[in-house]
Amino acid sequence: MVPITPSHYLVLSAALFMIGVIGVMIRRNIIVVFMSIELMLNAVNINLAAFSQQWQNAVGQVFAVFVIAVAAAEAAVGLAILLAFYRNKDTLNVDEMNSMKW
Amino acid sequence: MLETYVVPLLKIAVLLNAVLVSVTYMVLLERKVIAWVQVRLGPMRVGPYGTLQPIADAIKLLLKEDITPARADRWVFTLAPIVSMVPALIAFAVIPFDREARIFGYRVPLYIADVNIGLLYILSITSISVYGIILAGYASNSKFPLLAGLRASAQLISYEVAVTIMLVSMVATAGTLSMVGIVDAQYRSGLWYAFVQPVAFVTLFIGGLAETNRAPFDLPEAEQELTGGFHTEYSGMRFALFFLAEYANMIVVSAVATTLFMGGWLRPFPNVGALSVLDFVPGWIWFLGKTFVFLYVFIWIRATLPRYRYDQLMRLGWKVLIPLGIANLVVTAIVKVLL
Amino acid sequence: MFEATFFYSLAALVLGFGVMVITARNTVHSVLFLVANFLCVALLFLGLGAEFLAIIQVLVYAGGIVVLYLFVVMLVSLKGVPEGQGSPRRRAQLGFLMSAAVLAEISAILVYSARHPGNVPAAPAALQGGNTETVGMLLYTNYLVPFEVASMLLLVAMIGAILLAKKEI
């Protein structure tokens, strides 16, 4: 069998990233859009960890920890905005979130 | 071949059986101890002094009718008790019962795996078990369990933060994350860590009480408050799985507290040579004894203290335990640097 | 041999769960598939030797962030929300076109770099004591400023989330 090189991990992370992009584009429910963004961030983390193993340098993992921290902050604030929006407009469809004032 | 595959599988089989038998008998222990505290006798009919009661309970629960609420999510309804039970069981993989024992001439280490991040592993497994409660509340398709499930999981994740900060100061004291390494550090320093870090000890125990939804923090499953909480709609074996998961979590918390604070498998005063006459008692007996003491204290507290209200509970977790944990961490760090 | 089966089965699970996340009808099922995806990615990190990252993935991502998503889904579903379908066909075609383009680009980059291997920069010696100690030492010495900035970011996000989601101030 072909030994597992970091290129395998890169292809996997590219595919996972694409799944996230498709999710953002075709789903109308905003929570699913947020989850697809998390899929994309995970793909980036796989990439960083694969390179960290290839160069035997732990900096990739440090960067991945920072990505996880930023994802946590973004998820918290994004979901809070979503909740506030939902209380006022009573919808979760991204097509209907299109007015700057009401 | 024998050592990499067969021995761990045998250990897993023995450990799972032991855990499942002990959680069923913990039900009996709790009923008996609470009864004695309340000056009555508890289960006495089934078997001598009620010792076969858990078997009767298990048969009753297995033979009950399997009710699923109408328009409930069938997959999630079945998944919730499983997600509650499995993390409680797999947390036992890193708990060291003894360094090694001689069984049939083989030297066998009495733990399934000694990963060098053992403590973090247990912490992450505990954070997965929150899902069982949320999913149980959601899948019942009814207002009471949903709100109760959300409240229970909010309680769990709040106390998780406090427990994590306390565990960080323990890791700073011991210098390693591996469970076997922490016991070794206690052996080298000659003192159980309960005397070196009393604040962390008490706080971890309180956090463990809250993490396992035990009294006085058991509002989520109190019958008088929320008609049974998140397991209102469950009956039969699924209900039994929730309760067994709670008792298994109790055993995990007791075992972790024993390893971190009471010296694991070490005998009292491990460095004092004069007491080495006690060495004929094998290490795992000390471990099980100390864990049993913690379980008894769990049940004792349940029989004695009244229940916290939900806002008092959250205030305790966020406003008292977390600042205490951070202060403990700072003091530990300063002491480690100065000494 | 074991490594290959481990990688391929985990990769299939990761991608399969990812597809289920974006195609499940029920939002709660989507969130559950996301949890499964994150757990499989944590196993992948273990396979790559990044054990600290794997545990942080389970502890923070699967055990914290996705719980937050589940909370919001439950709070929103208390009132009952039907998801309107816009025009999924055109969006799907656009999405597939874009993803095919990016996938072609990435494959071209991989093939190119496989043909022209560059210089391997000298790796600093790994510290004694394993992965967690190495990551911790790097976080607190070389990357101390990003660490402090990230903690400020988390503090601000926490305050902002509480403020935005409150019912009345």
C-alpha cells in the first residue's frame, strides 16, 4: 500500500473544506451555515496538524489551538447575534435577513 | 502478541464487568445508607438483608414496556441514554488501580492505558457526557424535559470550568498530566496531595457533586421541581441506563479524587519505613478502600443536605468556585517558583 | 498497513459525516453529525501525533462550541421554525462549480510540489516530555503575545455574547 504521506491529509482537508463551502452556498438555515463554517475551520486545522507532523515542528499545532480559540469566540458572538435577530424577526432564513433597518 | 492484544482485552472485560456490577450494587448501598441515616432499615425482603434487591430491580426494569412518546425523534430518543452511559464507562481506561500485580506469574499493570495526557482525557470525556442530558430533554418532545435538560446541561458546563481550573493547579503541583505520574509524584513528595492542596481538594469534590447531578445539586432530576426532569418520558431499561450512568460517573469522580488527592494505591505514610509492615495489603485494596470512602461521603451528603435552588447553584459555580480556583492557581504557581 | 486502514476509514467517516451535516433535514441531526465529525477529526489528530490538539478539539470544540449550537437550536425550536426553501438548484450548481475549480487548483498545487520538492527547513529539537510540553513551551515563550491577545479576544467575545443575547439590559 502507498504509505500515508501528508499529501493524503491535504487532499482530505481540501475535500472537507469544499463540503463546508457547498454547505454555506446551498443551505438557507443560518445555523447550518454557521456549522459549515466550523467544518471549514476544521479542515484548516487538519492541514496545520499535517504540516506540523511533516516538518516535526509544533508551531502548526500552536496555530491550530489559536484557530480553535478564535472559532469559539466567533461562534459565541455569531449565535448571540442570531438569537437577538430571531427574537425580532422570527425567521432563520438567510434570504430574509436582508434589511438594514425595519 | 499476547501482551498487545489479549491482555488489554481481558483487562477491559474484567473492568467493565466489575463496574457494571458495582453500579447496580451502589443503588442498594445508597438505599441502605439513606435508610440507616433516617433510622429505618431499607430493603430487607429480597435475599438476606436485601442483598438481592438490585437483581430484582434489574429484572423489573428489563421486563417493563418500552414506551416512546408520540412524535418524538426516535433515533435521538434511543441515542441519549447511550451517549450518557458510554463516556462514564470509557473514562475508566486511564484510572490506575495499582502499579502492577502478579497474576498467574505475569507482571500485569493494573490500568488499561497510561497515556501521558490521562487527566485531560478524563476531562474531555466528562464534557461529552453533557450531550446525553440535552438530547434526552430534546427527544422527549415536551416542554418540561426540554427546559430541564437545558438547565441541567448549563449546570454541568458551568461546574466543568471550575473543575478544570482546579485540575490545572493540581497538574502544576504534580508536574505531569499522566495519572500514574501523579501518584508517583505523591510518593516522591511523601505527602498526599490532599494536605498540600486542601482548597483544590474540597473544591474538586464540590465540583464533582455538581458534575454528577448529585445532591445538593440535583435540581435537574428532582421530582418535586420538574416532574422528573430530563428523564420524565423514559421508562424501562433506558431509564435504568441514565441512573447507571450517574452512578458510574460518581465512581469515576471518586476514583479521580483518590488518584489526585489521596495517593492512589499508596498506603498511608508511604515514605515512613516503620509502617512498612502494612505493605502486605496490595495497592489496589487501598485504592478501592479510598474510593469507597468517597462514595460513602457522596451518599452521606445526599442524606443530609437540602437541595440548592438553581440560581444559588449557578452563583456558587461562577462567583465562588471559579475565582477561588484562579486564586489557588496563582498561589500554586508562586509557591512552585519560589520553592 | 494498520496506519493505512486507520487513515482511510477515518477519512471516509469525516467526509461522510460532513456531507450529512449539510444535507440533514432536521437541524438537531445536523448538529449531531457535526459532533461525530469533530470526534473523528480528533482521532485523525491522534494519528498525526498531535495528542494535545486532539484533546483540545474534543474538550473545546465538540464539548463546548457544539453544545452552544445545540442550546441555540433548542431555544429557537421552542417556538417552532419552518425552514423555507429558496432556490436550491441554482445555488447548488454554482457551489459545485466553485468547489470543482478550487479542488482542481489544489490538486495542481499538490502535483507541482510533488515534482519539485523544496528545502526542508531545519526543525528545532523537540523538548523532552512529549507533545504537550512542547506546545506549552512554545505558547508561553515564542508566542506569548498572540496568546495574550487571544485571551483578550475571548474575554471580549464573552462579554459581547452575553450583552447581545440578553432580553433586556
